[in-house]
Amino acid sequence: MEDMSVEERVRIRAYHLWEKAAEPKGTPEEYWEQARAEIDDEDAQADASGVPTEPPGTL
């Protein structure tokens, strides 16, 4: 997934969160915000460990 933008990663994660919900409730924005928070956390952990999440020069 390193070749995807953050927005694309969030979009895919939000879809998977919605898909996994037994009875999807809430708004698309709520799934988007949850996905954004998860991606941000993953990126922060990767930054702390020194493992790049985006290829060099794509920022």
C-alpha cells in the first residue's frame, strides 16, 4: 500500500469498516473519520519505528 496516497488508504479503510459492520449505522463521515484516525495512528507508529509508509518523493 505504499504507493497509495493517504486519501486512497483512508477511502479503502472506511469502506472496509462499513462493510464489516453487521448493521451499518452512522454516516459515511463517521466511517471516514474512524478510518482517518486508524491510518494516522499507523503512520505515527511507522514514523516512530523509522519505517517509511510512503515512497520517497511522493509527499
